[in-house]
Amino acid sequence: MNIVLLVAALIITFLVFTWLVKVVKATIGTAIAIAILVLALQLLFGIGPAQIWQSLNQGFQSVWQTVTGGR
């Protein structure tokens, strides 16, 4: 019985670890892509992170007002 429990625990640990590695890889890849995009916008067009953030906030507010009916 203990062998079965040990094997099951090892398999679950392996699956969780594999999943965690995939999540971390995806997160790092996305973070690097966003950093490159922001850097390119800064260097090529002079658009800073504050301007990008302001534009994103306006977009989210517009979507929220549309969803909630303008309340």
C-alpha cells in the first residue's frame, strides 16, 4: 500500500512540476514580448509607458461602460 501511495505522490508531483515549468515559461515569454514591444514603441515612435498605460485605461473604461450600460 505504501508503494502505491509513493508512486502516486511522485506522479502527481511530476505533473504539477511540469505544469509549473510550462506556466513559468509562458509567463517569462509574455513578459519579454511586452518589454520588447514597449521598448520598440519608445525608440521608434517616442511613445512612453505612461502613454500606453493611459490608452489602455481609457480602452478598459470604454469597455466597462459598454458592458455596464454607461453607469
